Amino acid sequence: MKKALPIILLALLSGCASKSDMPAYEINNEKFIASTENKQKAFSYTVSVKPTGAVDLTPTKNMSRSAYKKLLLTESFSDSGALKLELEDKAANMLEKELKKRRYCDKTHSIDDVVWRDYSVKLSGKCL
């Protein structure tokens, strides 16, 4: 019994360590569009995520209670305001890097408009 206990503990710990959580969303595409309006540099930056398939929440006889509970607690991107705000923050950071890489705005910029679609966010603004 004393020899079996460390083996059991090792198996349990290795199972927990190898468990990887899937990200809530995966960025599918990003697009930067530059324009000039009245000698003012403007930009538009769109980030889209891969759509997730609909999940069937009908319990089956083969599904354990813990598996069903985990399925219920999984956030869907289209239903989660928190995930959308997280993507908006990430898109703003990606836009910042893109503007620096392109050396588009000399000084600073402002984001004037944020438009949401089902699986994308569009940030529009201008250089100051």
C-alpha cells in the first residue's frame, strides 16, 4: 500500500499538470486601413475572431455531472460581454503596435469610434 500511494499521487498530479485550457477565442484576422481626411490622418483597425460552434447542452446518459457542469460554465464569445471587452483591449494594444510599426502617427492618436459585429471589433480614429 505504501508503494501504491506515491504512484497514485504522481498520476493525479501529472493529470492536472498536463490539462490545458482552450482559449476563449482565437484571433482570425486583423486589418489596418489608413486614410487622409482634410489633411488629417485617419485609420481603421478591425480584429475578428474565429466563430465558435454552437454547443448542445442536452445532457446524455454518457456524460458525467462534472463534464456537464464544465460545459455549462464554458463562455461563448457571442454571449460574453467580458470576452468582448477583453478583445477590445487586445485590439487597442495591437493597434498601438501597428501604428508604431508603420510610423503612421507622428505624435499620438485617439480612438473615436468602436463598432462591434458578431465576431469582430472595429476601432476608428485619427492622429493628433
